[in-house]
Amino acid sequence: MKNNYIYPMEKASKRLLPKNDRLEIVKESMYRVNIIESGILYFYLYDQTDEQPYIADIYTKGDCISNILPESNILENGYFRAKTDCTFLSFSLMDVTNDRKMFMRTSETIIQHYIKNCKLVHCKNIREKLLFYFNSYYSPVKGEKFTVDISYTDIAEYLGTDRASVMREIKKMSQDRIISVEKKNITLL
């Protein structure tokens, strides 16, 4: 396996989180840094007024989950759940903080994730949000097909809108020849 993370593989343990399982953050695991190697992980948060959780964040390949993230302070109001089978490279927090390259790479990963979320918030309309989402999570090359691997309902929830609005905008984008859609396969034109 190719190491794309600049982390020493001999210090990593590999973890698997099956689809729909919760990632339990227990005291022992709070001192670990987990880099998602494959899969999709949702962070659900409970609203103060509603008992139903909503998708507050999505983590994919290369993202980092650790107690050094802001979510660690709000875990009592939320939880992580695997949308698909997920594999992690898991490192001790001590290894990360003692190795300057690992610490810098982990910090960069965390910062990039939050910059992505800040940019999404500043999108003006659903079209901008969808294009930003597609570019951020799938990095499509113009003319090449990619498969959306989560439901349009989940995308809508993450973007802060409803499924009907997302589907309507996808249809408009297809009519405007911005994208081509075949079920869950999308091509950026």
C-alpha cells in the first residue's frame, strides 16, 4: 500500500469500522489520531430543540479525526457513524506530537478540512454549494465521470436544504449543460 500521508507506517495500526457502526470515542482512543484511508464517515449532531440528529460534517479519505478537533468538545451532543465501510490509519497522539513532520501534516489536514467547510458556508445558492461539494469531495476532471457515493438526501442535509431543491438544481445544471447525469454517475462538462 502506498503511504500518501507522510506518516511512518510502522507506527500505524489499521482499523476497520463497518458500515452503519458508530465510532466510539472512549478515553483510550482520545489519545489517537485517525486518518481516514477509505470510506465515508458522518458526524451527527443533535439540535437543542430536536431529538433527531442532523449531518453536521462529512469526513472522507485523508481527513483526520482526533481529540485535537473542535468536535471533541461536543461529542456529548453528537457522534460519528460510518456511511460506508471505513478504514483508518491510527497513530498515538504522542507519536504525532513528537514527530514534527507528522504534526505538521496532521495540522494541515485538519485546517484544510475546516477551510473546505468555511468555503461551503459562503456559497450563495444551491448551485454554488453543489459545485463546491462535487469539487471538494470528488475532484472531478472536466469530461470524466464520477459516482456520487452518498444519497441525494444526505447531500441536501449536509448543504442545509431539502432533497427536492437539490434534485431540481441538478436537473437545471444538466439542462444548462454544466453537468451530465445518469443516476448517480455525474460528468462535469
